[in-house]
Amino acid sequence: MPRCALSGPWLLISALSHTGAILDMTLIANVQSPSHSSFYLSCVMGERDVSYLHIERDNKIVMTHPNTRFQSYRNRSNEVQARGFSMADLVGILYCLGKTQTEQARVVYVHNSRNAHLVPLKVTQTVSLADSVTFSAKVLQEKKTDVMWKRNGSYFQTTVRSEVKDELFALTLPDVGLSENGVYSATFMGDSPLSSAFYRLIVRGCPAKKWGPSCEKDCPDCSNGGVCHDRVGVCICPPGFMGTRCEKACREGRFGRNCQEQCNSDQGCKGLNFCLPDPYGCSCAAGWSGSQCSEACPLGSYGADCALECHCQNGGTCNRFSGCVCPSGWHGEHCEKSDRTPQIISLETELEFNLGSEPVISCITTGNPPSVRDSVELRKADGTVLTSIKAIMETEKTTYEFLVPMLTMADTGLWECRVSTSVGQDNRRVRVSVKVPPVPLSPPRLLAKQSRKLVVSPVDGFCGDGPITAIKLLYKPKNSTSPWSSIVVDNSENITLMNLRPVTAYLVRVQLTRPGDKGEGAMGPQAVMVTECPEPTAQPVIESWSIEGKNTLYVNWNLPNHDELADGFIVRLLDSAKMLVREINITSMLVHAARIPNLEFNKEYGLEVLVYHCTGLGPPSDLYRVMVNSKGPSSPRSLSAEPFPDTTIKLSWQIPEYPNGGITKYIVELQQLGGSSEPQWVDTDSGGETVKIIRGLNASTWYQFRVRANSHVPGEWSEPVKAETLGDGEAGPRVFGALGK
């Protein structure tokens, strides 16, 4: 959503500090699945305001059969699953796209075919600028050919068969740059691309332990295999760890930024591959390794992919999920810190507050000797130091509370709690996000109105931050000094205001609320909405209807028990689906009849009459069914006869005004006058001809002609015309018009 306009110094600081966050999103594949039919992908978001979450295939580099299609299911508001994979589906690149109202992220997963001839030892690798990286492909089905390497679908390099060592093909890239980012594949020459080993290389945009637009900032010390994000400088923690530096281990079987999600299997996260936003990539959960994430870490190893070593000191023991488990009196990653050293044991990793609020932040410490109030401080993002307003001492810990002055946008960033005693010190950071309460960008929209109610769309868009937890619609008569009335709803669906006054202007505006203290934004712009006149209640009664002429409907009605204000009548014609075909407005209450011309033949109409007042409609009359029956086309127009030499007459005419179903041909009738001869008939070749030449007539003889059109039935005859054929030696034509009746 757009940011709200802020006054003073907030405007510039807001633009500079809104750098975006890394969404808490995890894409999980059950790689231990025995068959394609039981394989699934699950995408989980830890955010509260998920607006979009979907799993898709990326066919740009690895293209599969176009008819294969898995199905996605939304299990809950923050999780979507993909199932129903075919064997052909299970190779290539898939991804999950997730969005909130302010951020979006794309998490990528690369799946290798079970029938591949080569398999990667490690599918995804993350390196920094100028690092080197090696891809290794293990031979599953040996072939006496070289191996071709591709990058993003294009040829990159060839490894000859003689370079194979221990059934492994290898490709090493020294001094990598951003151009080396992408998907790599290793394929035996002549093999199908789908039998390749696929890899994904993620190159951080900075050298190791650096981040920022110019890579000038130092990364935090990300513990337990965490990866420093090169753009925002936060640690992306492996599945099974949390904290600003990934220093905390989750309980076994849990994952997510705050360890809030749990693997459903009885065996915890065994057999599951976890993919996180770049630059982390994919790995097994803590405690597991192998291509199917089903191999427990060997003694002395722990963490995601069992990639870390414990090196426990002071009697600590290695746990394959969390690392060193320290004996009493010691703590730290390797049990190297004495418990006498002060330690911050509880501080949220992320906090969110609203602009202008004055929150209280708690920091809990332990240590021996215990800390005192002056030895604990909270440092804001700009370096300002806050001292605690309250200390709550318990047997093993002390809780310090800090009252934060009214927050501005400049307060967004990393804050730090520090504790210091005579035997040492500790610190822990928390990311504070200052959110702008939402304000509608435009007035509410009027969707429908009646005499005593208004239907309103409250919000089309807003500035500030979501999610929206409450929508307050305020309204009052425009020319009234009464206070605002209000309706509060928890979603943006249309709102109906009831029990209003007829023909009254109301002021209507909206106020939005997001979570947290001071989350209610300012009132948005107001709209003026006017209720209608009272709707009529009288119901007309159709007395009769008839067809006049060819296709004109005449209808008349009465209005019993009419003693209320009204402006006129609406006469409606409806089709068989009760959709409006024609509508006539009768602007006088004294007129109780109407004519509707130009109806279609052989079509059934519905007929009803309503009373209206202003724009309000009363109840319709009972519906009548009417139909205009067709007797064929109307008569052709402007028939003329023109004599030509050789006893020939040229007839011409114009098409009928009402074709009534489409003309298939014309029928010409001719009869010699002055005798007892019978009429004769001649047809045109098609319905498009409007000229007919009549040959072989008697010389110097009068004839009478007329024409009619034919559709599915014969139509009406035209007015007759007469013409005299030319005698011998006559050259000039004589033209005759229609006969009088």
C-alpha cells in the first residue's frame, strides 16, 4: 500500500528507512516420499497478513511435458500445499510466491529426477563474491560418454570421461561473480535433459561478512549456519534455529523465524527438505542430512545438513539438533562462557509499533552477581540510550522495563539491549518496525440507495500500513449538528446503513485501524450521499393487451387503491430469461395505456408495469406473456415495370419493410389484361434479387404485374402495376406505375 503523506522530518526518514524485510516463508518438500503419488510441497508463511500464497513451476530453464499439472490446496490462511504430481512433474524448478500488503518473496526449490543418470552431491550452494564453488555429480547409471554442463539452459563447459574420479564429475568455478547466479546442470552427452543433475548457485552480492548497497557494512555474526542477507544485513537462520544471530535452537521438530511451526511427522522433520528466501537456499532440517534428509548426524556433527561441528568445552555434550548442551555453570555455542557472566535471556527478535505510540519494552537478564538498574540500557536505532523505569527481581532473573517516548519513523531499525556487570557483559538486538496507521485514500463509494438505506463500499485503497483489523464507517445528516453515528466491521465488504430518513443528504467517511496501540488512523475524506424518495407500494393491474397493425403491442392497466405520491409508470418487456428488452417511461399518473412498436415476430415477451417515484420503483404487476405471430414478410415496395424491345418487361422493386425471418426468394405474378387468360408465376433465383426480366410476351399487349416475398411462409402482395409491351418497330420504353385501388 502507498505510504501516507507525513509532515516535518518524518517524510524523508520514512522514504529512507522503508527498505523492506525478509518474509518468514518456508517451502518444504517431502524428499523421502517413496513415489510421485505421495510426494507433496508445502509452503508456509509466518506473517499475519498473508494476501497471496501459491506454488508454481518455472519452465524457463527445465521444461517438462505441457499436460502435466499438479494441484494446489490452501490448508490454512498461511499455508498452501501442492499434490497430485506425476512422474514427469518431479524434475525441474518449482517455487512458492508469497505476498503481504507491503512485501513479497519467492522461494525456489530444485527437484532431481529419481531416474536421472547423474545426481548432485549438494543441490543448492550459497557463496559470496570472489568465493570459489565446486559442483559434484555422482554417477548412478554409467555411460562411456563425456558430460556437458549448462548454466541457465545454455552450454557452459564439457568434462571428458577421463577426468572422472571416484565416479564423480566435478565443475569448479573460481572467483565467482553475480553473473554466475542461476541453475546448472550436468548431462551425459546424448542423454535427455530430464536425466541431468540439476544444481542452484546463489551468489551473495557482497564479499563474505559484508552487506549493503556498497558492501560497506559488517554482517552480524550469524551462528549455527545462518546466512547474512547482502541487502538488509539480517541473518537468515537454518530450519531449527532462531534469533537475530541464529543463536537459539528450536525444540526438535520445529522451524520458522520464531520456531512457531512444527513438522507433522512422528519422526519430526526427517525426510523433509526446507527452502528459505535467498540467499539461504535449501537444506535438511537440523539433525538430518543426505539426499532424502533421512540420515541422522554422526557423532560430533549437528545442524542443517549436519554441516556444523560441536567442539564442546567444559564437559558439554553434542546434540545433533541444537549443538552443545552445556553443564550447569556454563553456556555459549561451545559452552565456553561461565554462567557468572551476565546474560540477556529474553528479548523479542522483532517488535512492531505504531507511529506516535509510547510502548513499553522488556529485557530479561540473568547472571551472578545480578545486574542492577543502572547497568542495563536500551539503545535505539539512532544511538539514543534509554534507562529502565522499572526492575522486577526474581530468584534467577531480573526483568527491566523501558518506556519509549513517542515513536517516529526515524526509530525504525535495530535496537539493542545491553547488560554489564563486574564480571562481563552481554547484548542482544531487536528489530523495531514503526508502522503508519492506515488512512483511506478516497471517500467511500455509494453502490445503491433507497429511501431508508444506503449501500456503501467503504475502502478502495489506503495509505499507511496494514493489515486492517477494523473499519469504522461514520455518518450523520449533512445539515445536522448531531454527533457522528458509526458502524464497525472487521472486513472490507460492503456496508448497509439502515433506518435513514428519506430525501436526506448524509455525510459519510471511514476510519481504519491496524493492530496495536495507536493503530487507528485519521478519518478519510467524506462523501455526500442522498437517500431516495419513498418507494411506491401500489401494484398496477394489467387489464388487457392486443397487437395492432403488424407488430405493435397495445397495453392498458389500472391502479387500485392509489393514495400516495408517484411520478409515473414504467412499462417493461422482458425476454424468456427475464432480461430487459425494452422499457417505456410514462411520465403522467393519468395515462394508463401505452403502445410498444416494432416487436419481433414469433418471439415470446414478458410484460409488466410498475409505478415509480423519483428513482424508486414499486412492486411490478403480474407478469403477462405476449407474442406477435408472423404471416410472412410485408409487401415489396415501389414496384415498377419498364418495357424493352423484343416483347420484354423489366420489373424492379425495393425490399419489404419487415422481412420477418429472412427472404429466400420473390414470386412474380403476371397476367394478360383484356382477356380471360390465367395468371402465371415466376420465381427469382434468390432472396437478394430485386430485378426480374420477363421475356417472350405478346407484342403491343397490356400486362399486370405484382410481387411478393417468401420467407418460411409467403408474404403480402405488392400493389399491382401494368405495362404494355412494345409493338414492332417501337424503340423507346414506356414506364408505368402502380395501379390505383
